[in-house]
Amino acid sequence: MNTKLTLRMDEALVRTAKAEAGRRGKSVSQIVGEFFDSLASGQRAPAKLPPITTSLVGVLKGRGVSEADYRKHLREKYS
């Protein structure tokens, strides 16, 4: 169940909070709720990765790709 909470803050801080919430695609209430939740758990919640990044996590695991391979790829790509 959601309950209404009223906060009093400096006008500039409210503008900043709304802009940040918009940038993250969330409401100010969601951001404040996540912050309070992180305080209660004693740690910050892990950052949520964008779907494209999530789909790529672990793709090269076990493929034996080294830093040297990556440098070679860049040399070939940009020469």
C-alpha cells in the first residue's frame, strides 16, 4: 500500500530532483523510495543495467579473448 508523504525542500533542489528523475525515467517518489530502501538495507541497491548491456553480459565468457586480441582488433579497425 502506498502512503502519501510530503517533503519540504529548497526550490532549486526540487527542480534538480525532478530533472534527475526525468533523466532516469522515474518519478521523484520512486527515487526517494529507493533511497530510503537503501538506507534500511544498509547498502545501496545494485545499479540496473540497460537491457542492451544486460543482454551482452557474459557473451565472451570462456572465449579466451585477451587484451592483446582487443588491441589487434582496434589496430585493424582503425588503420
